[in-house]
Amino acid sequence: MAVESIKQAPSGRTPGLVRRRKSPGTYRWQPIAFTAVIIALYAVFFVWPAATGLFYSFTDYRGRGSYEIVGVANYVDLFADGDFYGALLRTFEYAIIAVPLTYVLSLLTAVFLTSERVVGKSVARLVFFMPWLISPIVVGVIWRWLFGRVSAWSTT
């Protein structure tokens, strides 16, 4: 079993492959151009609101009018409030229980609807997809009723 080797030109390059040498900096603007839009959107819709919210958390700003910087007084009040800990507990309960449970139930539903060994799969698909199917039909009927020849808006 012989392995054929690629014949190389005297210069050490493979014949037929011509590579042009690119001058330095030729394509360096393209990655920046492609990512600049994403970075700008990230800055406008995430960094700026987060920084503004952090700044306002150290003030007594109520949404209108002037404000004064109060330092960490808002955080001292927050940690002294008993309702805060109840809300924090409910948030952790939701994050730890409800979110993973939603993913597990969604995965089980998908397995149920695609499995070949499940009895009643057609009925389950019908029940599952019926709201998705009926909604556009109902919207179409309502629009036809509103803008048809004899409609809710016509005076004749």
C-alpha cells in the first residue's frame, strides 16, 4: 500500500496553489466593523441602563424632578426591610424550582409527542396544537366581521 505524495515545485510550494501575500492591515477593519454594531447595541441597551440604575440607587430620585445623592442609605433601608427577604426567597424558589421544572416538562412533552411507542400520540398532538391553530382563524373571522360588507362598523 503506497501513499502517493504531492509533487512539490522546486520552491517548496504545491503546484497550482498560488497564495497572494496580503499586506499588513488589509482585512483588520472587517472584524471591528462586524462587532461594532453588536458592541454599540450592547452598550446602549445593557451597559447604559445598568450604569444609570446603579447611579440612581445611590440617590433619592423618584422618577421626576431633582435628586440628591444619599450614598448607601437606600441599601441600608433595603436590608432592614423584612419584605425584601420574603421577595428574595420567592425569587430563589422560582429560580430553583419553576425554571428547571419548566425545562423538564417541556422536554418530556417533546419526547411524548415524537415517540413511536406512545399510545394516543395523535390526540395529544391535537390537544397541544389546537390553540396554536385556532388563534389565527379566530383573528381572521373577527377582522372579516369588522371590515366585511355588512360589518360592525358599517351604518347600513
